[in-house]
Amino acid sequence: MTWNEIDWPALDRLRAGFLQGAAADGPYWQSPADLASYDFTYGERIGWKWDAVLAELRLRGWHPPAGATILDWGCGSGIASRRVLAAYGAQNFSRLLLWDHSPLACAFAAATAARRFPALPVSVTTPQPECHLMSDTFLEQENISRAEPIGLLIVSHVLNELPPAALAELRALCARASAILWVEPGTHAVSRHLGVLREELRAHFHLVAPCTHQHACPILAPENARDWCHHFAPPPSEIFANPDWVKFGQRAGIDLRSLPYCFLALDRRIPAAPAENLSRIIGRPEHFKPYARFLNCDATGLAELTLPKRADPVLYKQLDRTKSPLIYRWRREGDEVLGGELLSPPPGETSESHPAD
Ligand SMILES: C[S@@+](CC[C@H](N)C(=O)[O-])C[C@H]1O[C@@H](n2cnc3c(N)ncnc32)[C@H](O)[C@@H]1O
């Protein structure tokens, strides 16, 4: 796919459908060209969010269970599972299973992943036995039996499209997963919905990220109803000088600089030495001349903290400029930050970004 091959009217139609909530009417992919155009644009932006999540997981020292099966549920063009496979190496997984209620999406995602990772077995799955895919998909179809464990469940940008029955199906899959990576748009409603699912799942999983603690999510406390857990991924800087990305941004009505997301990374394995005393900044810090102010989440809850510029001018600047996930160890007095260190990778991990898809 190149910019010259983009089906712009298809992207316009998809965009209108996303905005109007037309997804509730059933599968909306109309052709492989829809999926290819989406994958190159909207999907690529989602890929940048996954890159940020995967970079954070590297910082947290997290790796998927060895030899895991990956299930990408609601896969669309399959960008999410391809990002994960590229980050951790396809050789470290036993197979990729794909599911979407659109057979066109399943076929596109399977063909694209099989081309990209030729040694990896790729199948389209039918999570519900009664659910049958169209017969012209050339890849093997496979039922994952209701008892079979799932190594790594991947979910990306589906939550606001799911009717209750589909969400129940997804919950049942969570119950069978060893680990879950779930990335969604960083809107108030979707993030808080994901937060509710976090509360259900935390009895059974270790919260790897974005949380720096295992307690109830403080954002869901009634007094924090206006807040939501979200973060901003850094898009590649070269897109701002690329006329095709600029055209895409204008046509789609998207501010290319802003890439808000929320996510959950969960694992049934409990780390031997979980990192302690970490804080996470929610959203973006605001900078004023004498100080920076931000919402901070840690084991003691949610608090608005300030960093006076004079206390640590380098940190004040770093809070504005860093592209790293905003996870810190603070030195504080009450709600005033005196200094702090950005989380650095554990021994043996590098901080370099993951290979792009
Ligand atoms: C916005 S797209 C995201 C696709 C992909 N996960 C990504 O991150 O790019 C939402 C996807 O969810 C799928 N979907 C919506 N409702 C579904 C359901 N009930 N069961 C399975 N897939 C569903 C849609 O067909 C679509 O491919």
C-alpha cells in the first residue's frame, strides 16, 4: 500500500461510521481495500499507541509467557498483533489466532500477518462454536475449544463497538488468558469503562501497567468522576513534514500531534520483585512559568502535585519534553515535588524503541 493507492472515500465512510457509532449495526468492512487503507492510516496511528505501550512494558521488564498462543480479538486489519509480534519476535510465540466478526477483516489480518511472519502458524478462529466464517478464506479455521487456555489475549480499540453479548464473550476469553494486553482510545468514557474491567480482572491478574500499584483504581472513586486514566503516545516526528500525513489529518479531522490512549497489561504471573514507590502521571503535565502541575497516581491514590521550577529546572523541562512513559520515583513533601527520576529499564533491557511493523 502507498499513499497513491489509498481509498479516501472508504476512509471517509469508515470515519463517519466511527463517529456516528454505526458499528452497532454489524460488520462495516466492505472490501480488502477498506482494510488496507485503514491499516495504512488509522491502523498505523493505533500502531504508534501500541509502540508506546510496548516501550513501557519493556521498561517494566515484562515479557509475554514463553511460547504463548496470541489471540487478537476484534483484530480488524491485525495491526495490534503484528506490533506485538514484531516487538517480542514471532519466534517466541507458538501461533497467532485472529478473530473479528467481519470475515473480511479476519482474512485480511491473517494474510498480512502470514506474509510478515512466514514461519508463524496463523489461523482464523471461531470463538463461538455456532459462529462460522465465510468459506473463501484460504487460511485454516480453527476452534479454540472452550477449555483451551489462551497465552496472550490482545484487544485493541473495540470497547465502544461491543454490545453486551460480545463483551460477555470477551470477558469469558479474559478468564482463560494467561496475560492480556488491551489498548483503547484515551477518551473519558472508554477509559473509565476499561477501568471497570480492570476492577473485575485484578482479583485474578497482576496489574503490570499502567498502574504502579495493585489497589483499587482511585480514578473510579466518586470524587474523581471527572478524571480518566489516559496517556499520550509520541507519533513519529517525520509525519509532520509528510504532506500525505498532513492531508490525512486534515481530511480525517485529526490533530496528528495528539495520540491519547488508555491501556491495561495484565498477567497471572506475579513478579518476584515488583518495582515499588513508583508514580504515574495521568494525562499531560501543565506548565506554568513558576511551576508544573499534574495529576499523579500511586499506591496512596490520586493527587494533584506541583513541581516548582526552581526545585529542579531539569526535571521541569523533562516533564514537557520526554517521550518516555511518565513513570517516576518522586521525592516529595506533601503535594510538592522536590525532585524525581524517570523509570529506567531494568538490567538487561534497553530503552530503545521497538521495531516498527
Ligand atoms: C476500530 S476497529 C479496531 C481494529 C483493530 N483491533 C485495531 O486496533 O486496529 C474495531 C474492530 O472490532 C470489530 N468488532 C466489532 N464488534 C465485534 C464483535 N462483536 N465481535 C468481534 N469483532 C468485533 C470490528 O469488525 C473491527 O474490526
